[in-house]
Amino acid sequence: MEGVDRVYRDPKAPVEARIKDLLSRMTLEEKVGQMTQIELQVATPDAINDLSIGSMVSGPGNGPIEKALSSEWAEMVDGFQKSALESRLGIPLIYGIAAVHGNNDAYGATIYPHNVGLGATRDADLCRKIGEATAIEIRASGIHCTFAPCVAVCRDPRWGRCYESYSEDTEIVKKMTSLVTGLQGQPPCEHPKGYPFLAGSWNGRKLHGHHFLLSEVLKDKLGFKVMVPLRYELFVNDLIFLVQSGEIPIARIDDAVERILRVKFVAGLFEFPFADRTLLDRVGCKLHRDLAREAVRKSLVLLQNGKDPKKPLLPLDRNAKRILVAGTHADNLGYQCGGWTATKYGGSGKIGIGTTILEAIKEKVGDETEVVYEQCPSADTLAHPDISFAEP
């Protein structure tokens, strides 16, 4: 232990006493550093160490290397953590990622249906289990938090991120936020109330200057913090100047830093700052993939079981003579996974580990069944199959 007088280093000391002790030792620059969250693409070990940066974030598609495994994520995050621990006071980093349907930036991690699919299951307990499994795979990567879930109540499908909404029904959205309980135990959730609701306003008042929501609800009740991803030097310098000039009282800074430190102490980061490598074997494990399979099954919505009620399409005949599979998504894992998979907008091809629809059908049908795949089938091809699968 580094000196008996350093209460904040004592894991047996009360959390509030540790916060008070550490805060009393911090310079203004170190306090502002703790209030700063920077993006991986602009982060350096020296910046983390010299500025006492409090947290980091990786935007979608921004990892250590392309198709980085969870072990490679852990190695990278631990490297930055070492820089933080070598700073004057040794305050550990919090590292965040947008793991919105599984730890979707780590190659080989289990990918779950997007929120629109989970909302269709109406199964809150299943959603909680997915949160728990996702949390395990996130921690295996050395990451401490996720920017999820999206709790927007999408009423307009023209919104490009509509698939991130559980439902247009507020009650279903509330029910499915059981994911949060699985991720971390109890709320708060990731984004502020009002995201991304009509014109960024609530009852006609703009959210960016709404004292009640920003201070009383978000800060006091839900405990939200500060996030500055790219232009962090400008933020740090400007905030220090505003405090030194008297524009911002130091009490306001201390209030923010106390909340940040409290999270770090309660989360046990001072005692366990590095990745838990024992969890790596659980990344993409059978239990988690079976959970994803269950979620996919329950998310399917059957509008009509074939054209003729006397001859229903389901259950499928795995011994049919000829099955046609059509469409660009049928044999494209990246398209099936959608956005927020490896990159913000997703991608094409084998961007992860999984099974395409075409591969699954071929695996399940009998030896006597011919499976024909054409992205854009001709009229002649369409005329002959016993069963056909095509994109709507």
C-alpha cells in the first residue's frame, strides 16, 4: 500500500471517505482530466498519464485492429489502464463501448437481435439474460461500460435508427429495459430522457438548457456524467480557464468529480482495474449462442402461414425436392447482423462468426433436397421450387 495516510488507497475504508481524501489531493487540472472522456482514435498513453484522463470510449468500428478478438481488446484497454495507473494519483480509467446487441465490435462475440427484434419477443426475462451474457463478454474485453440500450420510442420508421427501438409502444419499451438489469443490476440507462424525441424538446422546452432534466433528473437522480470524445484538449483548456476566471465555481467541478470517483470506487476499479481474462472462454460460448438462437426464434413474426390455410407453409418439409433461396441478405452474414456490427452501419460478408440463412437451410435439409440460391431469381427459377425463401 502506498502510504498509510492515503485513505483512498484503502479498500476497507468507506467509499465517501476515499472520495473525500482523493478529491483533496487533486489539482484543478487533474479534476478536469477526470471529467474528460476521449475517443480511442485521439488517445495516447502520454495524454492519459499527463492529463489524468478519466475515461475513454471506442466508437463503432474503432478498435485495436480490424476484426479484433476479445483478447486483443483486453490487451489494448489494459495498456491504457496501465498509463492511467502510472499517473501521479493512479486513478483508473473507465472504458466504454457501444455494445448494443452483444459486444458487437469484438470479432467472435455473440451477436443478438437488435432491439426491434427483442421487442417483438415481448420476453423481458430473455432480454435480461441477454444483458447478463453481454456483460460477461464485455468484461472479457476489459471494458467497463456500454452505451446501451436505446430507449427511444420510435413512432416514425423514416428515422434511420428505428431498428434500435424496442417498440412504438412505450409500455413495451419500459418492459424490455430489463436488459439494463442484466447488464449492471439496476438502472440508470445509458442515454438521457428525451433522446432523440421530437426536436430535442420536452413540453416545448429545449433539452440542452433544461435545468430540471439536466441537473435535477439526469445529474441528481440518474447520475449522468460528462463525455468529450475528440477535441479534448480544447475542452480541458477552456474548462480550466473558466474555473480560474471565476465563470464556473470550483464547487461545480468538485460535484462532478465526486460522482465520477464514486462510480470508480463502487465498481471496484481501484482494486481490479484490469481485464478478467478468465472470462475469455465464455466469449461466443454455446450457452450464449443458444440464447441468441432463442431470441431469434422468439423475434420472428408470422403474418400468414402460407397462401392456402389447408396447405400451411409451416412446419417446413426438410425433405422437399427443391428449395429456392433468394435475396441479397440470404447468404450475407453482415447484412443479417445489420448496423452496429463491427462498424456503425454494419457491413457485407463474414464480418463475424455465424451462420447465414442459406447455410442453415443447407445444413438442415435432407440429402435428397436440392437447394437453389439466386440473389435475383428468374421467372423460370421461381416457377419450380417446392419451397421458396425470399426477401420481402
